[in-house]
Amino acid sequence: MRPYISIVIPVYNEAGNLVALHERLSKVMQGLGKPYEIIFTNDGSKDNSLKILEELFARDPEHVCVIEFQKNFGQHMATMAGFAKARGEITVTLDADLQNPPEEIPKLIAKVEEGHDLVSGYRENRQDNFFRKYISVIINYIRAKITRIKMIDHGCMLRAYRRNVVDAMNANQEATIFIPALAYNSAANPAEIQVAHAERFAGKSQYRLYGLIRLNFDLMTGYSLVPLQFFTFFGCLIAILSVLFVIYLLFRRIFVGPEVGGVFTLFAIVFFLLGVLLMSLGIMGEYIGRIYQEVRHRPRFMIKKVLGG
């Protein structure tokens, strides 16, 4: 029977969570009374996550599908592999760490069935440390200003997608993917609802500071030209101020005479302009690097094995 709901779960070193996740998720889906499938993508885990996933498949082959990557390709590519395999009219994504409680899924399904083609959860009472919470608030604000993507919490993995949105994302062949933005741009009638957020069931978060910065930088440069435009306008402003400063120095030399002082001020101005120049070159390099990645046409991920589905 073709599933009505597909659950897509990327997995990276989550051995301690998988059995509990499957039990809770199966109970929720059976309570909905609709055909479903659970698609796990093992994203090159270094623990025994794959072995546990194979055991879950052997125990529940009717509902479980396991995709095994050849190596680690990242959460978004693991999710895209699940989308490519998903057959349901509605596809739901969530993390494997049980911070997104499976018991919240019926709320998303109900919202989709009201007529929305994308329903994103935003976390109530986040169970993260102070740094993660408030850095997320700042990044969400900057992202909204730069990309014009109106989303309260793009870091929440608990989302539901209609078939048309999943098909549109599967048709996308970009080398760098940020799923919340891609889904938002593909949806005609998106919505957001508040969902519960729990502490991690077992293990440690796989995201580090650099990874979070890199992920959000990908979002801002992948879905907006604002960073380039900002440095263009800033460069024009610096050029205008430089001309005015030269005119000021010229008149000062004529009416006041030459001066020996001001060397340190000059160096400060030069170092500031060099810093701006290097930063703007870095931004341009990011965009050029993305073009290079696209024209190589390398596969975004490589699948070693698929169980079920």
C-alpha cells in the first residue's frame, strides 16, 4: 500500500536514540491510522547506528527504509536523499535525537490538511544552552533581513511538506542546499505552528560552532545577493568620503601649510580599508566558489545501500 505519510530522519552517530525514536514514532503513526513509512538516512555514522537501523528494518520491514551513504555528506543532503525516496502525499522531517518529540507530528499533519503545503515548527521553551538560544535569535533576525524569508525558527527540523513542495525540491540540482529556504521558496501557502522541544535523549549534539556559522553563511550567500550589494554600496560610500578627505587635506595644505603629524591616523585608515577590501574579496570568493561547485556537476551525495522502500 502506498504510504500517505513519509517520515524522513537523517542519522549521524545517534545509536543511543534510535530504538526509542522508532518505538515512539511507530506509536504516534499507528494512532493516526494512516499508511506510513519511516526513512532513515545513515549519514556516514562512526558508531553502531547503521547496525541498529538494520535491526529496526528487520523488525519492521513494512514501515522502515534505510539509506546508507558512502560517507558523511551532511544533514541537508541526508534529508534530500530521504525526499528522493519518500512516496507519501505528506512528508515530515525530524531529528533523530528526540529533541523534536514525535508526538507533535499530528499537529503538523492537521495543519497541512487545512490547506497549507509547508508547515514549519518553531520551538517552544527551547532546551538548548544560553549560547545556542540567543545566537539563534540573532541569526534568525539577520537571515530575515538579508533573504526576506519569513520564518520564525529555521533551525527547527520538525516540518511537514506537501507532495508538490517535495517534488519541487527534488527537481532542484544545486550543489549547496539549505532545505528551509528551498522549501519556503517552493511553497505557495506556508504556515508555522509552535511545537514542543525536549532535551536530547542521549549522546551529544553533532553541530559545533563552526558548523553553525558555516550553515548560516551558506543560507545568506546561497539565497541572497545582499552581502555583495552591501559591500558595493559601502565601497561607494568609502570612495565618496575619500574624495572629500582629499579635498579637505588640499585646502588645509593651502591655507594652513604642510604638517608632519597624522601618520598614525593615516595608517589606521589604510588598515581599515584593507580589512574592508579583504572581507569583500572573501564574500566575492564565496559566490565564485559556488559557481565553481555548480559547473563541476559532481553528485551531491553517494548511496552505498538501500534497505526497503
